[in-house]
Amino acid sequence: YGNRFVGVCLEEDRKSAGSKPLSDDWTMHEGRYMGRMNTMLASKSLMLCSVSLMLCSVLLLALSCVLHAQEYHKCARVVDGDTIVVLLDGKKEKVRLIGVDTPETVHPNKPVEHYGQEATAFTKTMVEGKLVRLEYDSQQRDRYGRLLAYVYLEDGTFLNKEIIRQGYGFAYTRFPFTFMEEFRACEKQAREKKVGLW
């Protein structure tokens, strides 16, 4: 239908200009026109394919980053209320929970503190032998070489915050961190409700 329309248009143009009706030379004009159209279509198709490939590459990269960020690891054991051991790439890494401090139970120079055993038992119940996800803040390791992280369970439970919320630890605010004000608010609520060590 498109070719017939073009032919009719050319025919009308020639008639209005007083020229002879289209004859055999129409085949030549049609061939040139169609050739130009095919070239333009091929160029646009190539451009669309290139853009599609670029978008796919960007999406795959973004998906890879998301999957890496949400990777879960097994908690091999719990050291105390605020320190756990996690298997990362087959290696055991000590992880110190950011922004929370629980009573001591394993400090070499301090006795077992009030509510320390309960805090350790709580953390064991929450994560030992389970899969956890780690998120880091501005500093990834402390001076002892331990990883500093926020710990999340598969159901979305935020362990650092939960320890404070249920009264098993304090908001550790000696160094700034992302959730400082939120943790302070949780500690205040725990104190007011007199839960856990309060």
C-alpha cells in the first residue's frame, strides 16, 4: 500500500507540473526511494539494538550489585552479646556490632558483668547457626581487626537495634554512626519500660 501511495503522489506531482504520466522510469525512482528507506530503517534498527544492549548491561550490573549487597552468611558462633563470628568466603570473621554495647562476659581483665550472660544468650538465640546479612558504615574494621557491621536476619530483624530495644545492651555512642539517634531513642524507651538490664 505504501509503494502505491508514493507512486500516486509522484504521478499527481508530474500531472500538476504538466509533465508526462509515469512510465518505465517509475521503476528507477521507486528503487532509489525504497533503497533510501531501507538504509534509514537499517540504521535505526542498529541504533535501537545498541541502546538495548547498553540498557541490558546497566541492568545486569545493578542487579549484580544488589545481589552482592544482600548476600547472606552463616553465623558460626556468638562470642558475647555484641560480637559474633561469621563465615565469609570460607573464612571465620569476628564481627563487632556497630552502635551497641552489652555487659562483658569474656573480657580478659573484667569480671562477668550484670546481665552479661543474658545478653549473650539472647544474641545466640537470635543468630547462632543462622544466616545473616552484614552492612557496613564509614569504618569497616576496628583497631583489633574485627569487622564493624549492622547485622540483619533473613526476616529483616535488625539485630543491633533489637538488642537495645529489648534491654540487653546500651547504645554505644562514643563514635558517630548512621543509626545513633535511633539507637538512643530505643535505649530511652527500654529504660522507661524497665526491660532487660534496666
